[in-house]
Amino acid sequence: MAGPRVTVLDYGSGNIRSAVRALEHVGAEVTLSKDAKDIREADGLVVPGVGAFASVMQALKDVGAGPLIGRRIAGGRPVLGICVGHQVFFEEGVEHGIRTAGFGEWPGTVERLDAPVVPHMGWNTVDAAPGSRLFAGIEGERFYFVHSYAVQKWDFPVAQPRMTPPSVTWAEHGSRFIAAVENGPLSAVQFHPEKSGEAGAQLLANWLGTLA
Amino acid sequence: MSVAIRVIPCLDVDAGRVVKGVNFEGLRDAGDPVELAKRYNAVGADELTFLDVTASSGNRETTFDVVRTTAEEVFIPLTVGGGVRSADDVDRLLRAGADKASINTAAVDRPEVIREITHRFGSQVLVLSVDARRSTDPSLPSGFEVTTHGGRTGSGRDAVEWAREAADGGVGEILLNSIDADGTKEGFDVEMIAAVRAAVNVPIIASGGAGAPGHFPAAIAAGADAVLAASIFHFGPVDMIARVKQAIKEAGYPVR
């Protein structure tokens, strides 16, 4: 039986072979593409990303990915952001004093970590959101992080009736920061599941399990 | 909650084959870097480093093949060093499936290459490898000198100053190898680690001198965020990574 069809968005960002292979490893049929059709029709879309927030946003704009991602989310079609591909779903990123708008799906600013050692590089634990589907069965595992920036404040207006608030998973390096968000069709993780060994493979498998 | 101390085996690869071999039981091919990478992943390595020691650039293509195959089968971070001289070299490694590249002599020769690489790919892809030795030269304030060409050539440059300059220039990590301690199996040069720790806030990977699990906690106490070694893992018992992690854990530091 064919696995779920996943498109990994190919817009020139770093090492994406690993994301492709890790998804294949857990049973997905993966296409590496930036074509509208592949983005639209996949059961799941993965948005990878490494480097600077501003350059990732620019690269996403250059391939016209914003509206296509937005349409998927509006249609309830699953999207998974990884690393800077997680950060771009917040309101904005601030690097060296320069503010860059993100997709603004969630409130919050991506800012430099305040810790004795930066980048935050290595395997860290998370405080998984209660009932998280992504972290089901791997709540106590460590995941591989590589980043200098993160969202450290979460001010979601909880008083909105009839709205399920996103579920937020936290981690800590110097201060607490958002390690993952699960919000209907849109999920995003600050760490690299494709580099997180067995635990990362399980997280990707859990995500595949949410695909229609 | 805090980030675990990383334990990293390093494999020297020459024309696609592991040099000096690795003494693991049950390996079909002790010279196959891909099989070794899988084995190290299975026994708990937190990352892997390949050092390409291929002398002829004509044979370098085999290294890319090795990186490609490894990245397709092993899902932990992979750093590749040796022969990295430019942003284009880094690009080729990343495209082959490496997560990070390490640079050494080329950065000493031409420090601007650090910014060229980090501007294009971000800080997280670049590891500055510093081979340093003790020196009594009064022009070196820290007493540690940067060497190149595998420790054979002195550069006249202060190692701590160089680390600081490279961190300011955007390298994401510093791999600090003590040429004096390397091969002695008598422990890390903890003074060198502490001196660099005081100068930079990027992660430090300590290397050189590990001969027993008990040597590792001192490197971490001196400020290392990760530890890299070769022979202790290649020729030790198969559970050596676990033993090293146990020693680190017993000293009160987190491990995976």
C-alpha cells in the first residue's frame, strides 16, 4: 500500500535530502518540489528552512510559496514547518535589529536566544503539550536543535470563544522558548526531526498519521 | 531541562575508505564509513564527523558519495571536514547531505572565507577547527598557537584570539583540538579549553587526548559543550560511547 504523499518544499534551503530520506524512512512517498501542483495536491507539505529568517522569507516569496501555504492551511490541509520553516509562521523575526514580517499565523516574535552559549546546538528535552499528537509516545525523548533565535513569549488571546488555541510545546535554553506548535492542519517544530534519530522518526511518523 | 553534552566519534576517510580501520566486532567491512556510521548511530553517538584526508583532489568525489549514502541511512547530524576552502565547497557538502562543514587551514590563510560561508548558509553550518599547541613565544598572549596542516606548521597566530575572531565572524561552533594532547591518551588540555571558553560564547567541541571515560568530565567542566574523539571509540570496546556518557552523567552533566 502506498504511503501518504508528502511534498518537501524545495526553495534552495540547505540540506533537505535528510528531510526527504527521513520521511521516506517512515513510509511517506516524497516529492521534492516547488511547483504549485505538488504543493497543492500533497497529503502533507513540509516547509524546511535553515539560515537567516529574512533570507528564508525572501526565498519563500521568490517561489510564491506564501499564498500556496496559506491556501492549504485555510483548506485544512496539513503543513509541517521545520526550524526556520517553523519560525516563519510567527508574526515577525528580528535579526541584528532588522524586523522581517513572517506569515503571522501565530502571535510572537522570533528573537535571539539569551543564553551563555549560542547557537543552541544539540539534543534537548521538551515539555510536550498535553495531548500532543506529534509527541505521542516520545514525550520524554531528546530532539536535535540548531538555532540562535526562537519565540520566547506566547500571548495567544485565550478568551476567544469557539476557538481551540494552538497547543504549544516548550523547551529551554537560557530561557524557555517554543519548541513546537500544533494548530489544526498547521504544525511546526523548532528542532530537526530528520536529524533526531529514532525519536525524530517517530515524530515524523506521528505527523504522517495525522494526514488524510 | 538542558541540552545534552554531545559525544562525537570522528572517522578519517581517505578516498572513500576509513583510514586505520575500526576494531568493532561483527563488522562486515571495517573500512566502510557508511557501515561504521550506522554502527555508531546504533550505539548512541550524538553526531558524526568525517575528516576527509584524501590527498588527491581527484579522489574527492568518493567522499561526496560517502556523505550522500551516510546521510540517506543515518538520521543524526553529520559534519564533514578536510579540504574545505570556499563557500562553494560547503555548498557541495550540504547538497550531498552534510549538515555542517568544518574548516581549518583555509580559514587561517584567508579569514574572510568565514563570512563568505556564514552569510550564504548561516552560522550553524560552519565549524571552525582549531589545531592548537602550547607555545612559549611571548607574542602569543594566551600561550597557545594555531597550527595548520595537521599540527605540523605553526601559524604564529594566538589560538584564543583566533577563536574569538572566528566567533565574531560568525562560525557556529569551534572544534578545539590540542596537538600536544592528541594521541597521548592522557586526557584533554583543560587549560586550553578554559581559555577559549572565556573568549567565545559559541559551542566548543573538545578534542585530543581522550584515553578513558574518566577523562571526559574534566573537558566539560572546563567549558566544552561536546567532545570528539577517534581511537578511543574505534579501538575500544563496542560500548565505549555508553561508558563515556555514563562517566559524563555521573559527573552531573546531562547526556542523551
